[in-house]
Amino acid sequence: MKDGFIKCGCASIDVSVGDCEKNAKAIVEEVIKADKLCIKLLALPELCVCGYTCGDLLLHDTLLDGVEKAIEYVLKNTSKTDVVTVIGAPLRNGGKLFNCAVVIYKGEILGVVPKENIPNYGEFYEARYFVGGCDTDFIEIEVAGRTVPFGQMVFVNESLKEYAFGVEICEDMWVANSPSIALTENGANIIVNISASDEVIGKAEYRKTLVTAHSGKLNCGYIYASAGEGESTTDMVFAGHNLIAESGNILEESALFENSLIYTDIDVKRIAYEKRRVNTFKAAEDLGYVYFEQDLSQNKLTRKFSSTPFVPSDEEKRNDRCELILKMQAMGLKKRLAHTNSKRIVVGLSGGLDSALALLVMVKAVDSLNMDRKSILAVTMPCFGTTSRTKSNAEILANGLGVDFKSVNISKAVERHFEDIGQSKETLDVTFENAQARERTQVLMDIANKEGGLVVGTGDLSELALGWATYNGDHMSMYGVNGSIPKTLVRYLVKYYADTCDSDDARKALLDILDTPVSPELLPSKNEEISQQTESIVGPYELHDFFLYYIIRWGYSPKKVYRIARDTFAGKYDKETLLKWLKNFYKRFFTQQFKRSCLPDGPKVGSVTLSPRGDWRMPSDANARLWLKELESL
């Protein structure tokens, strides 16, 4: 449970209506099962001690006494487990009956939470038996021979304060002012909902939408346990629809009518980070707090992390998502073109992925302005390392898309520059490389001036994170359309365009570009082979994009990133390789901030950007020592 991962579960049990003794045994069995799975927080359905569908039997002392005895049995027989369990039971207090969630741990009751909103419509008539707990102060009541807290409260783990949860019951989620609002404002990072929501056509999807929205709006983990088979079918059926969500995403979902146990890891540190980041999230301290100590030793993660977090996972919606991303990029450029009254737009087309994507965006932008595609000028600038493959792909792509194409060989200009500054052409150092990049930028800028246009930048988010750009070379442009598109997403977008475009020539060029190793082509080539491959120098982009997402978007620590990377890339990269490139990421990220401090304008597309005017503020001389020290300790 280190790093903030809390293994949470929810289950539907086979309830026997009115048979509290049998139900207590079923509850104990489920807790023991959860304990063996290392689940730390378990939710079981509303009124599961007796059954939700008891009807008027809920008013009888015989049943209610049986409930108390059943709770005592559960306490006694789960005292040696390490699972905080939330169960549903009807409880008496002050001459009234409450629909309650009983929170138990190691043979004790941590607290009892009453249902606030009592439904009394359609098939529900709970007001016949229960009173709502909304006006009930945080007091103490007697349950199973114990004096315990009663009311709305937040349960907080002593050793990991981010592991804090609150409880609401069924209807409480469906109302406008849910108890979970106050609970999360008072520090709860997980909401447990024990429910007996019956099943009707269309309700499962709506229920799932509510859980998703609730967890997203309140930025919390949400555990929803619902009654299933075993409840009376006199008037309703119950499907046992269990859900676990986090921050607007469903992590686990049960099949209907299976009474299954589902579980996964909720990341409470990630949730707490997001609450700090989003400073409009209101904080309050109006509720009671109950503290508990639970063993949180590290266990194997159940939760899986996408190896490509920037790439859309829903293939069925691929076309719509890719079109939206491309349109967002194009709309940013469209506005800049209209504002500057540019007659031409110029791009350096290398025959690589980034410049290909930039050109595709430019085509969409000029099409939306009803401009001739010939207003786009794609310039290839071969030099010492340029291969015929990339040069040819650049020309084929430009012609296939119907844009103007120009080739400017910069070799002589760079050689003259070497003479001016006393640089040997035989010395293949950073000066040798950067002189070419800066010459290319000068050519593009001057052509744009000559043509009355602007230069579109091609650099992507991954390159910005690593500082893999020549300062005031390819680092600079008049508008950067790829600045918030990481390399893995660049590849995805280019592949989409290749699959869907009308031009056979453009498709052919794009597919070969996708198959070409990523390279700046700044070192001399031998036998037309690309001699400089970026990923062998800085590391695989799929790793760096993975690191970037979890470090910047969710504030993961170096140890935590390394841990999830080991799980995610097991069998593909060994531990030493992951650690090597993670250290390289941190070193480059910190030392190259000065390049990000003066980036060209460009549209924000995803949730991670490094623009100094957008999401990322960092001094250029910040020190990486703490982060690297943490990695050295692994």
C-alpha cells in the first residue's frame, strides 16, 4: 500500500431475506475472502445484514434484535482480518429506525453512518420505516453492546492521512446535494456507497454515469456496492451492479446478476495531489473524524496502467478522437493565420513524424479558411546527414497533399559558417549538429518574411520535456502546433491520417515515415543509412511519454513512477533499463527548462503541456538533486 495505492473492493452477497444469522455468515465469508486478496477497504450492500426487501418486518423487534446479534457475530469472526468493511443494517436510536452503514475493523465498530435521503417514490417506500439522518448531529449510540460514533464522519488512517473515506447510502448519490460533497470537502478521498438499487431497463448505464460523474466532480475514489440475487423478487429484481471509479474513470465493473467481488487499487495520493492542484476545490472542516490504524505494507498492484497514457484507448472512437485533436491544432493555427493576415505559411518538412503532422494540421487550417493549399510552402533542407529516403518522403507527401514544395540545400551555407567560426567539419560535436538546425531555422524565417507569411513549428511535447531541440533552432517558430502533442500521440495521429486520407501518394509517404527511425539527421550518413537514431541517445519515447504523464499530470514521485513502470513494461524492459532512462528523463527535464521558458505560442490540446503560459511554471535553475537521490536509493 505504499505510494498511496489502497486496494479496495465491493461485493454483492447471496442474501437470505430476514435470515440475519445466515447473512452474517455470508458477510464473514466475503471479508475473509477479501483479506486473502489483501483488500483493505470492502463495501457490501445496503441492509445486507437482514436484506433490503424485508418490508414491514423491518419494524419488528425480532428482526432488529437479530440484526444486532448478526453484527456481533461479524465483529467476532472478522477480528483477525485486516479489512475495513462497510455493511448495511437497520438500527434503532431514540425511538427511531435508521438505515445505516456500519463501519467495522478488527472486531470493533469504527462508526455508524445513517442514510440521509430516504426515497419514497415509485417502488421505494423507505419512509414507511426509516427517518433520514440529515439532521442528526455527530453523537454516540449503542450497537451490539458497544457505544459508537453516529452521524456523518470521515474515517482517516493514522499513518497515511490521504487514506480517508466517507460513506453515503444508495439514494444519497442520486440527489442534488449528496453527502459526499461535504465528505470530500472535509478530506475524504474515497467515498463508499452501499446500495440496493434495483434493476430496470437503462438503469445500469445511468448508474454507471452517475458514479463516473460523482468521482470526477468530487475528485475522489468511489466504491459502489449494490444488492444482488437473494433479495426478494416480489416486486423488483436486483442485479448486483458493483462499480469502482477514480476521478471520473471506471476502474472496475461487475457483470450484472453475478453477485461478484471486484477490487482494484485506488490511488489516494494521486487524488490528494489533484485536490492541491485544483485550488477551486473547497476545503471545510465541519464533520467528525474517526481515526484508525491499518497495516499498509506494500502489496502487488492489481491496477493496470496504460503503457501509452496519451493515446486514446477506445479504438471504436479512434476516428472521432483523432479528428478532434487535429481540429484543435488546426483551429489554433487558423486564428493565428487570420489575425496576422498571412498569405503563406512555411514549414520545414524533413520527412520525419513531427513535420509530417505539422503539415497535416496546416492543410486542415488552410482548408477551413478556404485558402488554396498552395499557400502552404513545405521546405526540405538537406545537409550532411540527410538520406534520400526522408527527402523523397517529404517531397512525395507535399505533392500528395497539393502544397508547394521547395528544396534548399544548406550544406554550403553551413560549411561557410564553419569557416567563419573556426569549426572543423571533421569534428562531429554539438556545434556541428546545432549549426545545421539554426541554419534551417534562419532559412525558414527568411523565406516566411520574403513570402509574407509565418513559420509553423514542428517540435512535439516529448522533445520539449527532454530538451531535445536546438535552442533558437528548431526550438523556435512563429506558431507551434505540436507543442502539446507527445511523440506517441504524434505517431497515432499520423497513422490515422494515413489510414483515412484520399491521396495514395500521401498515404504511401506517411506509412514509410512511420516506419523510419526517429532522427534529426545531423550526422553524416553512410550508405544512405540513418546514422543518428534519437531513441538510442535519449531513450525510447514510449518510456519518456509514460514518465512524463505520471510525473507532470499526477505528481508521482520517482519511486512511484519506477514501480508502475516495472509492472507496465514487464517483459519488455528490464529494471536496469527502466531506471537508466528514468534518471535520464529527470536530468534532462531539469537542465532543459530554459528552453521551455521561452516557447512559441501554440494550442493546448491535452491535459499535459509545458508552456510557460499554460500549465507549467518552473525556474530554469531548479535542482534535480532530491528526485535523483530518491532514484539512487532504489
